[in-house]
Amino acid sequence: MNALWFTLLIPLLAGILLAMFGQRRYAAHFNVFASFVPLFTSSWLAWIVLQNGSQGKIDGQFYIDSFNVYLIVLTALIGATTSLFSKAYMADQQAHGRLGPGRMRLYHASYQGFLFTMQLALSTNNLGVLWVALEGATLATVLLVSLYRTPESVEAAWKYFIICGVGIAQALFGTVLIYFAAAHVIPDPEQALLWHVLIVHADKLQPVIMAIAFVFLLVGYGTKVGLVPMHTWLPDAHSEGPTPMSAVLSGLLLNVALYALVRVKMLTDAALADGSSGHDPHLAGYLMMGFGMLSFTVAGLMLHRQRDIKRLFSYSSIEHMGLMTFAFGLGGPLATFGALLHMTVHSLTKSSIFISVGHATHIARTQSMENIRGLISTQPAVGWGLLIGTAAIAGFPPFGVFTSEFLLLSATMESRPWLTVPLLIGFGVAFAGLFRHLQPMVYGDVPQDQVPVKANMWPVALQLGLVLWLGLSIPDFLAKWFDQVTFLITGSHLL
């Protein structure tokens, strides 16, 4: 499909060109252009899949179905809107002497390289290439986290590299175990890591090996998802790297890592389905529920202890990724549909919040929440953007996050009613943690040195508008799309 090639090759070629010429005057404009073109090509790809209503492989190495194609479009959308914010934000960083032309070139090249690895991870048919793509995303993120070259940013980059490096090594061992299990079942061993082959033979894979493989992959990819206790890299990476990186990190990387984990869970569930190995058929789901609930609870409590605004919302990301992991582990059509919707609205909301946070830190010239005050008085657009975004991510109706959380809560009451109480308590704790910090930042007394900045709030308005729309009424085509993915993952339709 030409649409797929354009979606993959444009960020790759743009990254190469920006690595060579990224210090030029119009590099930021080119970065925006190179981020928007894949949005149109990925939408074209999604239209093809929607019209054909089918899933299939492309030249053996790429595989497009209803699950990954909507994430491909979401990735392109977040990448495009963040590049608009990035243009003005990074120009301000350069104007204040934090970055020189060489670092700007590194930033633009790494940004496009990151988008390329995300799209490659989503579209590949090969579990080995999926691992390589996520490792490539690790390298691109390390360069972005350490961009300012301060002692704190270098330390955060090393911490990210070491923790995620250990995690991705666990994922590699899990991938090798899947190959070992598949090579004994699939006639052609060269196809033993191809998704379209594995899913057909999944019920014949050795259950014990698949159970062990899933544990390694859960720890490995769970590190990138930000699951507790492998989460410690995430707050540091957010707080020390440039804010546009935080927007794409929360909106894209965490989603793609969870996508990889769900793909592996589908194989593991099929391998353990008959229970003949002595393993519980729901082993993978129980593990995901456990890690998800732990992450949801710990992150909600940690919200109350933060002093840095970017660390605050990084723990919010951990909380929501834990909730999604719990939902996919819970399984069933209702929980899966809710998790898919939550992936979408969380990405849109959190990236818009980080855009508002970036402008807020420019206004106050600090990330310390104690010194960010009265944003609505200083610059109403930024203040209202942060307030509405936080209300949306906290689950206020009628935003889409409320809808997805209501679906997840309903699914929990239906299948695991005893977990409803900790979920409700977790929602309340997280809500309190966010708004105890937000109120003075938005409505407090304005410091004398706090002045308005040039802020592009159109990406925030667009993304929060979409989240509001999805809360009020999910479009019929999108609801059917989520239902197709739900059937693909669970084998049952919701609608």
C-alpha cells in the first residue's frame, strides 16, 4: 500500500535530512511539514482498511489490521500537533541560550526518528522488528532527554537508558522464547516471528514456554509502558527533557509499548486456552490486572507528593497506563472497548496538557508549581487550557476520559465486583492529587515577574475538542472500528 510507505518513509527521510541540515533557518518549518504529511497518508491508509473491512499482510513484513491502523493515525495526529507547539517552544529555548544550532539539529532529527520508530513498531508483521523499533525509540528518546546537557538531564537520560535497556533485554529474551515455541510448530522457521503466521498457530504453541515468554515480555515492554515498579525512569525523563518530548512520550511511546504487550497476550491466551498444561488460561490477564492495579494505585498516591509540574503529569500518565493495562487484563468486550477508547482520549488529553504545561513554564520561567500562579490572570488561554485539560484527564463529564473510565468501571462491576471499591478510591485519590496542585496555579495570586508569552493554543483546542466530542457522542464509524478491534482481541463483539 502506497499510503503505508509514505507514512513510514516520510519521517525516516525527514530525520536524515534534518540530521544533515537541521540547524538551518527553516528546519522547524520543515519538521512541521514532515509531521503533517503522514497524518494525511495514515488517514488514507485507515480509509482503505475501513472500506475493505479486512486485515492483511504487505510483502510479508508489514501487517495492517483494525487494531494497529487506528493507532497509526493517532500517532500521526499527536506527532503533527506537537510539532506545531514544538516550533515556537524550541525557538524560545534557543533564544534564551539553552540550545545552540547543533542541538536544534539533533532535536529535529531525533523527533522525526522517534516518529518513524513508532510507526514501524505499529505496522511491522515481525515481532523481532517490533522489538528493534522499540529499542530505536529508546535511543531517540535518550538523545531528547539529554538535549540540554545539564547534569540533571544527563543523569535522567542515563537512568532512562539503563532501566529501559534492562527492560528491553527481558523483552528480547521473551521474543526468543516465542520463536523457540513457534519453530517447533510452524513448518517454515523463517516465519516463526511473523504475526499473521503466529496467530493462526497460536493454539498449538507450547503453553509452558509461552507463559514464561509472557512474563519476560510483560516486564520488558511493561518498563516502557511505565508500570510500577519499572516506572522510575518516566518522571525523570519528563522533568528534564524538552516539553514537546513529554507530549509525544505520554501520547505515543506508552501506547505503542502497551500495544505490543496486548499482541503478545493474544498469543499467550490462545496457547493456554485449553488448560492442559496446568496453567490458568487467564494467567496473562491476571498478571496484567495485578501490575495495572499496582501502577494505578501507586501513581495516584504519588500525585500528592510532587513539586514539579511535569513530574505531576508524568505520574498521571503512569496512573492511566496502569488503568489501561488493568482493563486489557480484565478482558471481555466491554473492558477492551473501554481500554481502546481510553488509549485514544488519554493520548489526546495528555499531549494537550503538556503543551499547556510548556507554555505555563515559559510564563513562570520555572517548572516548580510553587512559582506558577494565577495563569488565568496572566494569560487566560494557557490557564484555561491547563484547567480544562486537567478536568478532562481527571475524568470530569462530559469528556471522553469519563466515558472510558465509566465503561471500565462497569466491566469491573460485571466480572470482578470486589475490585470496584479500590478503583473508585483510586479515582478519588488521583482527582484530589491533581486539583490540590492545579487550583493555585490557575487561580492564585500572580507573581510580579510572570508575563505572557507567545503561545499557540490551537493544538490544545483541537485535541480537547476531540476529547469532548468523544465524551458526548462516539461517531458511528469509530464505534464500529473499536468494535472490530474488540472482536480481534477478545473474539466477541460489544455492539
